[in-house]
Amino acid sequence: MTDSAPKLDDFMPGGRMAAPADGESRKDLVGLTRAELAREMESLGEKRFRADQIFNWIYFRGVTGFEAMTDISRPLRARLEELYRIGRPQVVTAQVSSDGTRKWLLRLADGNEVETVFIPEPGRGTLCISSQVGCTLTCSFCHTGTQAWVRNLTAAEIAGQVLTARDELGEWPTPSDDRQITNVVLMGMGEPLFNYDHVKAAVELCKDEKGLNFSRRRITLSTSGIVPEIRRAGAEMQVMLAISLHAARDELRDELVPVNKRWPIKELLAACRDYPSLSNARRITFEYVMLKGVNDADADARELLRVLEGIPSKINLIPFNPWPGSRYETSEPDRVQRFGEIIRNAGIMATIRRPRGSDIAAACGQLKSESARVPAWKRRGETKDGHAPA
Ligand code: SAH
Ligand code: SF4
């Protein structure tokens, strides 16, 4: 790296540990991993099993107050209530699309808002969660990328989206089978690998068998290609990886996903090749947004096959979801089909993502668009100082 090359921190104004200023002095227990909760309870002079009890109440039973923790003595419950809280993002709006997709606009303790989307399909249900308010990156086809980066979410706020979705779907205690939420994907707003520590803690909470209990094969992290952090994630998180590739040539990818100038395709794919425990059963998903006349020619498909050679891959073709002011058009359905065929004929799995929830702006790349344009108080039908209109 030369001195003038951007460093990781250049993409993270304010640092990766930004926390909300919410005026609440009690510490939030949500977001602490089981080991951290045990240390917290030890600092109060409590034994380890106490932490396990509390962990079970929060992540297995989904309670939001200490009063409900009936296997803990009343005096201790009162003490916990004084010192701690069990935070939840506040649901501002809950929308249901005609195709069953649900989108929640969630308000965080400092007033910032993020969106979480639930996509039910036959046999599975995917919860798409956000990792940042806005995004520092500026992918040219992504609406989130046009909005300013505000801050990183805390581990509590990332895991809190899963807790709130379970509240909303009435899915407590954590079901062992027949779940509505079967998969969690970090594909909402923001670049998860620019919020590494908090994302890692939230992933650990999602994976914990005594709590939310998602297998690591059912958690997918989507990244625009932050090479050093992909390597770290491979060693430390062991989740499924999705790469927002979108182009197989650097010249084009520089334009679509500008972070490519820092970590070009060759370096990115080298990190993918090294990602641990890849196999035919554990492949990397490459996301490829289909932009009419930009990256959707037969030659682009062949180039894609060439660069991915040797990597256990599946390709997810995402028809571009337009947003007001976007400079691209969606590829024609025939073109998407043909592109997919070329890939499949080479023996690589290619799926075409159906746009879900587009009537409620819940599709890929549309998140936060509404809330950024219309202030929250307006959407609630209040006046600016928070009162209902007369
Ligand atoms: N920042 C991460 C994760 C969030 S974006 C990332 O870039 O991977 C989730 C996926 O939606 C990414 O593959 C992204 O490139 C894609 N996407 C963004 N805008 C889109 C749009 N307008 N239409 C279709 N897909 C889009
Ligand atoms: Fe950020 Fe991902 Fe959108 Fe790019 S595609 S601007 S990394 S959210």
C-alpha cells in the first residue's frame, strides 16, 4: 500500500465503535455475548449460572423486562432493573407487501432509524438486517449509497433487529423447528465489514445455541469486498459469505462499486479462494445486479465464469431495483434468463432473485429511501415537536 492509498479508517469517519448518545444511564444487556454477560454478572458478585439464566430469558424467551425472570429472586430482579435494561429498537412503522414481505422501520435510542426486512418463501424465511445507518460507500446503483453515512450500529442494535422481528412475528420462545425466521442475512443498509466488531458480536449472539440458535450456515454476510476484513471474518465468524461483485472487469467494477479501486477484483477473489471450509456444499454467493447495457452482455457472463474459476460459487442475479434519480435501467427479463443460462451451462449454479416487497420499497438497494426523504415525524402524522396535528 502506498502512503496516498486510502486506509481502512478512511472509509469509517468517526470510527467503528460509534455508540448512540441516548441519555439512558442503565447499561443495555442486549448485545453482550454469553461470555460478556457472565463477566458482567461476576462484577456484581453473581455466579455464572445467573448469567445463563438471564441469557435464556433474553435470547430464548424474548422477555424485555427483569420482572418476568421468575427464577431470579425479587431483590436481585430489582437490583438488575436499577442497573440494566433490555433494549429494543422501537417499531415506527410495520408494512406488509402484497407478496408477504414485511418491512419494519425501527427507531434507535438516539433517534436514528434503520430498516429490517422479512422475506417469507416456501420452506424458509429470511430476515435481512442492517449494520449501519447509511453507508460510507457510494456504489452507483444503490440508493443507500446516495445517503450520508451516519454511524455504525451497536451489537445491541444489530441483534436487536432479530429480537424485534421475533417479537413482531410472535416467535418466542426460540423455536427449534418450524421457524418463520430460518435465515439471517446482513444485507440491509450499510457495509457490515466496516462495523466489524459489532457485527461479530451480533453474529455470535445469532449463533448461540442457548439463545437465538441460528446455525452458521444460515447466517450470510454480504460485503462489497473489504479484503482484510473478509480474511478476518473467515477466521473468526465462519458465516456464509456473499460478495457484491456486479462486474468481472476492474474498469467497470471501479465505476459500479468504487471500493474496487482500493481492493481490485484479483485481490478480492484471492481472499474468496482462501475463505475457510469452502466446498460444493458451502459456496460463496456472488451477487450480480443486472444493469441494462452495462454489465449484462453474453461476454460479461463469460468473463464472470472465467474470473470465478476454481472458487466454489453460486451466482445470484439481481434485476436492478430502480429508485428515483437512478441512472440505470433493469435488464430485460430475456437478457437475465440468457445470462443465467450461460452460467448454468458451465455447471455453475445461478439463481435469479425475484424482487420482493418492491411495493413497500423493501427490495435490495431501496432501503432507507423513504425515511430519508420524508422526516419521521411527518410520516407519523405529527407536527415537528412530536404532537399529533390538531
Ligand atoms: N453493503 C453490503 C450489503 C448491503 S447491499 C453489500 O454491498 O454487499 C445488499 C445487496 O443489494 C448487495 O449485493 C447490493 O449490491 C445490492 N443492491 C444495492 N442496490 C441495489 C439495487 N438498486 N438493485 C438491486 N440490488 C442492489
Ligand atoms: Fe453500501 Fe452495499 Fe449500497 Fe454499496 S451496495 S453503497 S456497500 S449498502
